[in-house]
Amino acid sequence: MRSFRWPPPPDGGPRTWGPGPGAPRTGRPALPEPETELVTTPHGVRLERLVTGTGDPVTVFAHGLGNGIAITRPFGSGVTGRKIFFQFRGHGRSDSPPGPWSYLDLARDLRAIADLGGATRAFGASLGAGALCRLLAESPERFEKLVFFLPAVLDTPRGEVARVRLTDLLDAVAEGDASALADVVSLELPPAVRNTPAGWAYLRQRLDQLLRDGLAPGLASLPDQTPLRTPDALAGVTVPALVIGCAGDDLHPVAVAEQLAAALPQATLHVYDRPGVLWSDRADLRERISAFLNG
């Protein structure tokens, strides 16, 4: 298979060498994005929000760095009740107050959205998991159930790989360089997926969103920060928690997931044996999350 290139082939399919039929050359177009709203929080930052589903319980979903509502929605596909998705400051249509920002700022965003929506359960992915940890250090009994997906940091700053990735992402977005941005975003995909219709569809959706909405420079300092001084700050969180990690993920080390699970008194840890779980084990991941939250 040839190396990754941007722009994609006109028909959206993979390109292969030699004669004969290739893989399917058409992919389903991405679904249109749902209509969101801007809500004003008590701390004065307007945040973009999407509410789906009906009834109780209510679950809030917090996304990862440089991601947003579109990435977190699939995690709630099998979860009952009302689901609240939002964009942290500096993402999507949410406000970008003067930076730099800390995990305390992100925890305030998460708490405000949870309080305004009456959420009793919380899901946090990567950056969102860190913000959730920071919130819980102050309010250990705020939620009844917790899910942490690919936690990236607790009390030790993220490594050089994360800093370089974020810098490259912010630079490409700021310059409006679709090709450079595609190179960075393609690293989110397993190599086997990068030149397939599904991979191209994912890239198109991510680039459309990032080039339209941008990312705030205030995010640049986050890889050098931590949500906690010590994991012991979570000792008072006695509600059930599910911690999910992936072996071989440089941005989300398994050791962080293991450390988080050990710090939470009522945590269950599940580690997938390879990275790219959203592509290789999506059905199992959705079932695992929904079974835990619905149980």
C-alpha cells in the first residue's frame, strides 16, 4: 500500500499498485453534524453542547484534546437515559478565554455542564479523563458512576510525543494547512486503516471540523500540566468506576490506566491488547461501556 497522501483520491477509495480490482472505492459519507447550542456557564465561559436521549439517568461525556462532540458520541450509543456531549473551552464553538489554561479550568467546564444538565454519571476520554480526575479530587461524590477511557496523565506531565503532536496540530490548524493537518490527524488512525474509505471519511470529517472551528493557543501548555498532585487525591471516590486502557498506545500509557485504577477504591480495569481500539474493537468497547453504565 502506498504511503499516506493528501488530498484523498476523488472517489474516496484506497489506491493500490498493479492491475486488477482493488478494494472498494466508495465509502459512506459522514453523517451530517447535529445542531448544537451554546450555553453560558456560571464561570462565564460559553460552551457548545449537544443533548440526546431522554429520561434518567443523565451521563456527561468529556472529550480528548483536539477532539470534540463528534468523537465522543459513539461512546454513548448504547447508554440509556439522557446524554450530554460538550466541547471544552478552545474547542469547536466554545469560548476561548485568555490562556494559559489548567486542568482546574477544564474541571470547571465539566462541572458546569454536568450541573446544568443534572448529570449523575460521567465519561472522560484522555484529556476529559484528566479533567474528571481534577473535579473528583474536589468533589469525590459528585457522580454515581464513572468511566475513564485512555487516561493520559495523573501526577506526571505527558511526554515529548504528546507535546510534539499537539504543537504540530496547533501549528497546522493556525496556518490552515490541510495537507500538514491531515498528516498529523492521520496518526490517530492505525496504519492499516489510513488508506481505506473509512480512514478517508474520518480524515475528511476531522479536517472539516478543525479547519472550520480551529483550536485555541491556550491549549498549548496542557501537556506540561497534571490534573493531580498525587493519585491519593482520589481515595475518597468510592463509587463504581471503569478504567479502560490500550497496550502500545504512546499517547495514553497503560501505566497511567493502571495507576488510576489502583487509586480508585471501586475501579475495574480493562486493557485492550493493541492500540486503535476504536477501529479494531469498537463493538466490544461500546458494549463494555454501556453494560457498565446501564447495569
